[in-house]
Amino acid sequence: MTIEQNRKLVTSIPGPKSQALHQNRLQHVGHGVGATLPVYIDSAQGAILVDVDGNQFIDMGSGIGVTTIGHTNEAVVKAVSEQVAKLTHTLFTVTPYIPYVEVCEILNAHMPGDFVKRSALFNSGAEAVENAIKLARKFTKRNEIAVFDHAYHGRTNLTMAMNFKNMPYADGFGPFAGSVTHVPMSYPFHDPEGMTGFEAAQRAINYMEKRIGGKNLAAVVIEPIQGEGGFIVPAPGFLKTLSEWTHANGIVLVADEVQAGIARTGKWFATEHEAGFEPDLMTIAKGIAGGMPISAVTGRAEIMDSSHAGGIGGTFGGNPVASAAAVAVLRQIEAGGVLEKAVHIENVMKPRLLAMQAKYPVIGEIRGRGAMLAIEFILPGTRTPNSAAVDSVVKHCHANGVLVLNAGTYGNVIRFLPSLAISDELINEALDVVEQGIAAL
């Protein structure tokens, strides 16, 4: 590491240089582009961000799950440097190149399911979701799409219609794409006490059968662990029951693995945590390429091949440089140790978070898998969301050199997405700061 892996504050947060840069930004960047923490990052490595004032932050967000392999990972930097010197662009659908095919080959090999798979590459998670729906509609010759309460799928017109939360993603931006229906999600912390995953799935299935009709559904799209919704892990049996119903009714089941996939939860895909859950398509992005923009749809060959030639693609989709970065990340996961590190991070973090829950009644639930963990905050003695507590703790963390992110439909969740390059020492130091912020409440 050329950047010391430690937290260091040399100015107030944000520092004077960041403050000046932010004033310049406000003159030139559209104000609809927000800024969670207006410190301007100059460099990063591993799990540390360095701003222009020389402050070093422990990064517990990884660019919202993007730099899973670690900032400026050596293999990624090498792959990008070599590829950018050879070929920056040609458009795969005109004149192909090898890295695109390599990415598809690796993804096909690791998507669960005993069937032939194929992949196609795009630029972002939202674009992958859009193309998965295009393929599902083409394959089934149906139009309707079902999504779940608390879901997040992107910021394009179609994916805004698929999101559960209006603000800030969709407010005032309509009209939106039609033929999208929201159905109840399994949310164990807020579901009726004792509701099983099977019962929660039957509730959702009943809604789809009555509201839409199974014969009209092209696809059911679900995050195996909901991301922006607050790292909601459905009750055991929910995903399996949903899978069985979609397959019995000729509906394409799409697992949105954009935030939870690519080693984040201790497996290649979060889908693998529930036996019997077998999606037909997966959407993949974020952690796949160490910070380079690329996404994928991977799934059953007969669905992936259902489009006419030229119906799927895009100018920058699967760009050679981004594809080379993705190969570098995926090969490291294949080499071993990466999935295990995600499990190790959970084993370090979860006991500390559970100890906080036992100590502070403002914490309602600790949940998640691997290096994808969250705290849900409540008004003590209730299950009422407490967004004010989250705002206070997040501000405390930011002021003290720890970058954390909020989440949740009600803004009452703090989520942790550390890179897998983080040390135990940095994890514990970051959690010390988090606990100080909670104690201050």
C-alpha cells in the first residue's frame, strides 16, 4: 500500500480546500446532483480515501458497493493501464474484442443453475435491469412486470417506475413507464410476528394472481437482499416459494444482484444463500470491475438468445477497458480468498453490532450478510422508524473521518459496504466511531 491504511484528520470536515472546491462546483454542476459529504477526494487505496486537504477517511461505503475489491486494486490498475494503451473503444457489436467475451465466460461459469447460460454487457445497473426486462418480454411475449415494496432498481424512466421510493429518485420526473406493479415484500422486522417466508411469499403471489394474473406476467424482479431499501433479507423460504411459482407459470424470474452480487455477501451471488431459489436472469454491476463502469445480464441461453440480432447492445456497453478491469476482479475471486474475506468481515462486524443493539434501545435490528450489513434505528420501545438518529450518527461519523451511508425507505438505516481489502483494525476503529455517535444520542 502506498497510502497508509489509517484514519487521519488534519482539518475540520470539510477542510478549506474542499469548501472552496464545493463553492466552485455549485457554480458549474447541476444542483440536482447531490453531495452526501462534500469532501473532494484526491486519491484512494484499499479502504482509505484521501481528500484534497490531506484528511484520510475509513471508507465503509465503497462507492455504494463498487470498489468491493478495494480502491486502486493493483491487478485492476494493471489491467486498465495495459488495455487503455492497446484499445479504448471499437463497439463490440461492430468489431468484437476478447475481454468482453472473457467477462461473459466467467459470469456464465459462476451463475447458479443447471442450464446453459449466456451474458451481455452494458454500462450501469439500471441499464442491465432495462435489458433484462426487454429480454423477458421478448421471450414470454407478455408485458407485465412485478417488483417489490422497498425495491430500488435505478434512475432511468422504466427503473424509476420500478422503485418503491418516490423521493428523491422519481419525484416530479414522470410520467413513467407502465405495466409495472408493486407487491408486498418479506420484511421480517416489520411483518406480522411469526410470519414465515412461505406465508410472505403466498401473500405476494396472491397479490400478483389477483392484481395482474400469472399468465400476463413477463417477469418478476427481486433483489435477493434489498439494497437501497435497507439491506432487507427476506425470511427463509420466501425466495424459494417465489421461484417455484414463477417457474410453474412461465414467468421469467430476475434476480437484481447489482448491489448484493460479486462476492459482497460471501458468495458469488446473494442468490446462493437460499436453496431452491433459481433465477432465470441476473443483473450484475457495481462490484464487478473495481470502479470501472460496466454491467451485465446473465441467464438462461434461450432467454438471452430470444432477441433478434441488434436488439441488445449499446455504444459503450462492455467497453474494452472496463471489461479488462472486470476480468481482473473476477479472476481474483476465482483465485480464492475473496469470498472468505467477506465472511470474515461479517464475523468481525456482526458481534460488535449485536453488542451495540443489546446496549442501545435505539437499535431495532442488525441484519445483512457478509460485507453487506446494516443497522435499523427505531424510536425506543417501538418499531417506528427513527431517521433523526441516523442523520445524527452519520454526521458524527463523517466529522470524525468515517464514511458511512444511510438507506431504507424511511431513511432509518445505516448500511456498511466496506471493501474486502479492509483490515480488522480499520473495521474496529470505524465501529468505535459509529458507537460514539450512537452513545451521543
